[in-house]
Amino acid sequence: MAAKREKVGIIGSGLIGRSWSMLFAAADYDVCLYDIDEKQLSGAVQDIQKQLALLDKQGLLRGQLSADQQFKNISTTSDLSQCVENADYIQECVPERIELKTAVYSRIDPIIKDTCILASSASALLPSKLAANIQHKNRFIVVHPTNPPFYAPLVELVPSPWADSDIVPTTKSIMEKIRQVPVILKKEIDGFVLNRIQYAIFKESWRLIKDGVISVEGLDKVMSAGLGRRYAFMGPIETAYLNADGMYSYAERYAEMIQGIMATFREPDQFGGETLDQIQAEMEQLVPMDTLQERRKWRDRRLAALAQLQKKLNEEDI
């Protein structure tokens, strides 16, 4: 008799929930995708099928299963109980509002198995706050993906303070099985790590645009054709390490310059007003609002192709 496939419940069928569904389906999990909105759920299924077909055509599918096999691994429901009953792993993907997320947990808490891992796709909400009032707080962990999860594999693992000892290693193993790249946070911090770094970049980008130093288009090119090219393969620490003869050499050469520039940084500005208007207007010239979906597809194709290139290069390095 064939071994029973593990069940994964995905709560929320937006862009994040769809990506998670595709990731688990590619690894041959039994995926049940839930949404309260039947129309949203129907649209999600159609979108997933189209994405899988396109990835298949481009030779960019994940895993060993065909696009049809992966699609058949995903079922849908508008019954929350049906989604989470007997699930071995649950990935909650509802909007980033603590009252909404905790309302979902209160509904599923009495239903889920005691061994189930309850994971949230929260981007900044701390697990100690999210899990504070549920019975299964010992099975709770934040598994924060990079958007879009299917094409950008990093996930941040942030356990609740009450998490059982098996939660982190088991979740890490699951993420590796579905070919994501997990990193473990040693302790809670607002915004976790990815968003703290992202917002630090955004803070200075905002200031440079507001002060008339550079255009929106020019700013984004600094990242896409400059820093981003390096950061696609290594982080800022290794970048510095390789740009000199190790970190001591880097500090000897650049510490005074770095500290001097850092001293010119200012406090965060209001996220709005004339600067927001300027950024929106310049972005609309580059990417009109009615082309956002096509531009997302453009982005995803390049992220998928980059993943294939990195896989090939990694295999050559072995």
C-alpha cells in the first residue's frame, strides 16, 4: 500500500496563498486551498493552472511532477474546517491584520491535530502576539516568505516563544523539501530581517528622490543594474568581504568613509505627501497601472529563469 501523502492546508487564496499551493503541490503534498470568497477561489485555481502551464512550456517547473500532476494535487474549499482537519501543516495567508489572523486561529484551534504545525505568512507581526491566546501556541511559527514565494525562495522562520523543540527543525526540513531557502531568526524583532533591510533601503531611496538627487527610474537602476546584480548571488556582508581582503581589510580601507556617509542619514520621512505623488507619477510613466499584471508576469519569468541559472551554476560548482 502506498504511503499516505501529507496534507497541507493553505488559508487564503491571494497571490501568496497561490504560490504556497504551487510549492507544496510540486513536492507532492496533498494541498487544500481555502478562501471564504468562492469567486476569489475560482480565480485562484484558474491562475494556478495558467502559471503551471506557462512554467512547463518554459521548462521552469519545480520538482519532478508534470504540470497536470501538480495541479491535481491541489483541491479547494470554502469550508475552513475541511481545509484544516487532519492537516499536518497549515500555512495561513490572510491579510496582515492581527485581528483577522487571530480570528482565524480561534476558529481552527479546536480542530487542528496536536501534532500539526500552524505557520503564518506574517510579514512583521510577532509570533508572541499572534499566538498569545491559542491553545496550540506550542505548534505556532511564523514562516515569512519573500513575495512572490514561488519565484523568490527565501523564507524567514520565527518560532513563537512557546514552540515545541521540533517546530523549527521540522519546518526547516519541510521548507527544504519544497525547495525554499529557510533562515532561522534567533529571536523576535519587529519586521523580522528581510523587511528591516528592505525598509532601510527604501528609507534612503525615498530621501534621495525627495531631495532631487536622482529620479525614480535612476534609483531603481542603481539596484537592478548595480547592487542587485551582486545581491542575487551573495549578501552585503560577503560582498564587502570579497571587495577587500576580508572584513578587517574592508574596515581598514572604508570604515571612515562609511561612518561619515552614515552620519548624513536622517530620520524617516512621512510616507506620503508630495514625494509619494512624485514616485507614483514617475512609476506610472514607466509601468502604467493597467499593465501591472503583465509586468508581474515579466518579473516572475525573470525570477524563475534566474533560479534555473543559479541551480545550473551551483551544480557546476560541485
